[in-house]
Amino acid sequence: MDMSELKPAKELATKRVSRFMNETADYAEARTALLAEEIEVRRHLARLAEQRRRLPPGPLVQKDYRFKDENGEELGLADLFGHHDTLVTYFWMFGPQRERPCPMCTNFLSGANGNGADVKQRVAFKIIGRSAVEQQRAFALERGWRDLDFVQAVGDDYARDLGVLDDEGSEYPGFTVYQKDGDDVRVFYNGEMPAEAADPGQDPRGAVDIAPLWNILDMTPTGRGTDWYPKLNY
């Protein structure tokens, strides 16, 4: 994006047209200022996406990680691409020690399911868990997920090497994008926001936040809150 071609955000914000004729002057002024900030954020996100796409070739995946799909077939990482050259993966916290998966992972996947069919037109999209794929699929059917593809990581090498399983057996979510390079597979992007990078009063989270829940709540007067998280059942 050529920044020299862009008009100042404050200038563009003045073109705001209120749909509510009874708004106060204070509200109009504050909302116009907010719109200028929203324009700046939109531009920053566009620059961020461009910078991400310009990443040089990432690390070559050298281990032969194995996975089991919903048909019980054992596959390698390269097989998960199908006919695409890009593979998006989400590792969810649903290991064999869990009777039920992580509520936060479940919430994200509920939103991802709604976009799954569209996403898979462009890239391969696989949800990876350590529990038996039959158990993952059974939960998916319970939730009404129809457009997500689940695979089971065979053994723990994949999870440990990715840093989503520690020595005490604790799991963490992981978002990783792979790209085919001829017959090789390389890491294109891996969510790597460390817990230490969390800002005061906030949970550790990456940018851009890919969970629809939080994006919607960010539009509300009380925001995300500090003591509330989604549950599996209400």
C-alpha cells in the first residue's frame, strides 16, 4: 500500500454522515474522532497483512509428522494440503486426558465452522487434536460443525515441537500456516505472541485477533470484560 496516495484519516472521517439526527454535538465530535482512528487501524492491518505476505521462505519441516484422518488413514503433513499449496492449521486443546475440549478453543472453532466451506475454497484447513479423531468428530457433530476437517496427531512429537504441549502435559492452542515449496513443506506463519507480551489488564493474545467473539464484544460498551470466558454449556 502506497501511503503517499492516501488521504489523511482525519480528512476522510469528516465525511461521516450520521444516521441518527438526534445525536449530540459531543457524540458527533467523539464519533468522528473515533472514525479517524478506525481508518488508521484499518490501514495498519492492511500493512500488517502485506508485511506478513512478504515473509521470506520459512523453516523447512524436516520431521515426518504423522496424522490420522476421519477415515482412519495415516497421513503425512504434506498430505493434509490436498490440492492446495497452502495449509492452515489450528491445534485445539483436546488431548486424551480431556473428556471435553477447551471452551475457548470450542468457541473459536464454532466461528471457524461458519466460514469453513469458504476458507477451503482457497486453502486447506485442518483442525489438529491429540484425542482420537473419532472423539473429536463426535464432539463436532454434537456442536453442529459440518465444515471443519479434523485430524489426530499420531504421537506427541508434533505438539511438543510446535510448543503446544509441555513436559507436564499441559496443552496450548496453536495457529500455524504451512506452504508447499515443491516437494517440501515450509512454515509460512506461526502465531508466536508470548505470554510475556501481554499488556496490563489483558489476556495474552495475538494480532490480528481471529476469534469473532472478541471482535464483536470489542464493539460493545463494556467490551470483553476481565472475568468472563465462554463455556461449553449455559
